[in-house]
Amino acid sequence: MARDSAEIKYGRKRFIIGCLGVGAFAVSLANFIIGHRAYFQIDHDEYRTYSSELPHQSVIKFDGEIIYDGEYISHILDGELPFPVNNNLKRLKFRPGSLPLSSAQSLQKCYINSTRYGNQIPDKTVMLASVSDTHKLIYRNIPKSSSSTARHAMKDFFDGNDRRVKHDELELAVHQLDYALISFVRDPLNRFYSSFDESFFRLGPWMGNSPLVQNKPAVRKSYFENKYKVEKYPYLYEGLPTIGHFRKVYCPPDVLARNKNDCNDVPSIENGTLAHRFERFVRDYDG
């Protein structure tokens, strides 16, 4: 009887363990099937179902909008996935910096309306250049491409000075007067972001009356002459009345506490708030 009782207990244990194993397997299988079928249906039932072999699509909500992971977007850009089926969906948004593409690859995917901003690219007959007659050297200025550094170097080391010159004059100097012509180029996206960053800073409300401009009357005057351009986009500077508030958005707290002048030399902690405002500005800007 004792032996039979022991065998019964052992059999019960095996049965319970077996049931647990089957249950765990069933739950795992169900999760796999559900996850596979709803792989790209997070928050939107109208999206198609795709293979679970594709990278995981993470979705977050920001200010009521759906933000997708850049890897999912890149599959659509490369033609590996079709655009989601949704008649009301005009654009897919992704987190800044999450596209697994280089700047050049991203730029190739951009849609550009060449007529919308046509008036913002004037056809100038003259251009800025730094000219050194002593060394027969001309630096052709390209803004936001180390231009300030190069102009200072031309002045300090080559006896150069800034001039407004015509293209024909440059051609004459190079091909007939034996001048050397140099310039610097920069990644287009980095140059664009740098330009926007500088404009954002120079048109901030802190430029009206703060220690930054106390000894810079020309900069302060420029602010008051141009601030009307951003006044119709109040969301750009919402919650940023001073330069201190602005720094807290992008500067790591430990760096800010140590030396605020180091804020521009370290990676930004901006969480997408400023990028979101920038995207809205691009949509609202009328050219």
C-alpha cells in the first residue's frame, strides 16, 4: 500500500507538472500568434499585417499624435513595405534620430516643393568673398560652413578683407590674374539644422532685454526689426521666456550646473519637444 501510495503521489506530480508545461506552451503560442497577427496594428486596426521577421515596430504618443520607430519608416521608404492602408492618413511621423539612414540617404527621400520657398532663395548678382591681394587668395563665403572662422583667418593671417564681388570678377581673378579660389562645403542637413538653430536663438525673446545683448546694440536692434517674423508662430518659444529656460531644454543638468558655456559642446538631451515645434513650423510656414 505504501508503494502504491508513493506511485500515486509521483503520478500526480507528473500530471501537475505536465499540465503546467502544456499551459505555459499554450500561453506562449497564443501570445506569438496574437503578436504576429497584430504586429503592425498597435492603436490602429486598419493597418496591414506583416511578417514577424521584420524589426519590431515601437509606437509612442506625443501631444496626441502617433510617433513611429524610424526603422519601420525606413522599410517603407526603401519599398520593402507598402504605405499603411488608411485613407485619412497623410503622413507617418517618427522619432528624431531614429532613422537608420545616413544624412545623404535621408535627403534623397525628402519631398521638396521647389516653388513654395522660391522667394527665399534670391538670385543675387554679387556674393561675399574675402580677398587677399597680397597672397592672391580668394575665399568664397558659404554661410554655416565654417564661414566666420575662414573670414577671420583670411583677415588675421593673409591680410584679407571682405568684399562684395560679381561672379565675372571671380572668373577674371582666377583665370587671368592667377588668384587661387578656396571654399568649404558642409553636409546639407547639418548646414540646414545649424542655420535654423542660429535663427531660433537670435529670434528668441531673450534677445530683447537680457545680459546677452546689453553690450550688443546691433544684435538687439536686429531682433526688434525681425521678431515679427516669428510672432505668428507663438508655439516656437512657448515656455521659454529666458535663455535659462532654453538651456534647460537641451543642456544636461550636470553640465549646466558646472558651466553654462559648455552646453553647446556636449550632446543635447532634447527629448523631441523642440523638434516637434520645428516640424509644426515647417508645416505652417507659408514661404
